[in-house]
Amino acid sequence: MLEISLERAVCAAGGVTELVVLLRNPTAAPLTNIRLRLALPATFLLLGGESIALERLPAGETARHSMKIKPQQPGEWAITSPNCSFRDALGATHRIESLRLVVHVVPAPAPAPRPAAPAPFSPARAALHQQLGNNERLISTHRRRLQKRREQLARFGIMADPSISMEIEEIERQIARIESENKRLRAQLGE
């Protein structure tokens, strides 16, 4: 006897789904002239693969048939067949009249939230971004100068020019002032 089932019987409403119909021959002899026409529920749109025709299905083998559908409503729906027949090894024709393949259609997933639209171009915002970038570059320059002066101070120790210590303090104050200004700019930009 021919066994007919679905590989996966769950799909989402509103989306295109590929259902795979499995035709299995559990007997010890081949089945021939397999004909199967599937009838879909009214809430399904068929996009391809309604009829199945196999000339031969060897013993113990399984054939796969793909069909594309688009279910419109969630629920439990049955795919039936008004015409399903095959021949056994002796040539006798058999009909399957009670074929019912149940498909569970789940509600479509909620759409992903749309990303917020970027803020429209504003010359004032552009100027703030420009100032922030300039300040970052200035901080980087001051930190390099600070590093060089600290290396000089470490190398010469007490013999170092006292102006180096004063310059280090001045650079540290400038960096702190610029970082404070950057905080204010970021607050204005909402970052």
C-alpha cells in the first residue's frame, strides 16, 4: 500500500511555503503508475506542483514532490485528493479515497519594527559634528605632545627644564577643557 505524508506540515500565513509530499512504498515489490492530484483548501494559493505522476516507485523507496503554496489564513487545514491511484506488482489498480494531509498554518510573524528615519540634514547639526571631529583631532595632538613632554621629564629627571612641568600641566588642562566641550556637544546632538 502506498503511504503519503508531508515532510513538514507547519507554515506561516501570508508567506510562500514549499511543502514536500512524501510518497513511500513500504511493500516488498515496486508500485507503478502512481497518479495523485491534490486539492488545496480555498484559503491556499497554489504557486506550483499540484499534480504528481510517477511511473515506478521501487520497494522500500520514498519519492519527494515539492509544491509551493501561499496560505492566507492561520488554522488547521487539510489537503485532500479527489484522484489518487496506483498499481501494485500484480498490475491491480488501487485507489486511495480518504487521503487527508493536515497542514498547520500559524499566524504570520509580526513585522520587524522599522528603523527610525535618520534626522533630516541640518546645517547646525553638521557644524556640531564638525566641531566634535575637530576637537577629537586636537585632543589626539595634545596627547601626543603630552606623551613627549612626559618622556623628556622622565629622561632628564631633576635636570629637566622647569618649563616642561608647567607645559605638561597646561596640556592636561587643555585636554580636560576640550573633553568637557565634547560632552556638551554630544548632549546637544543627543548622543
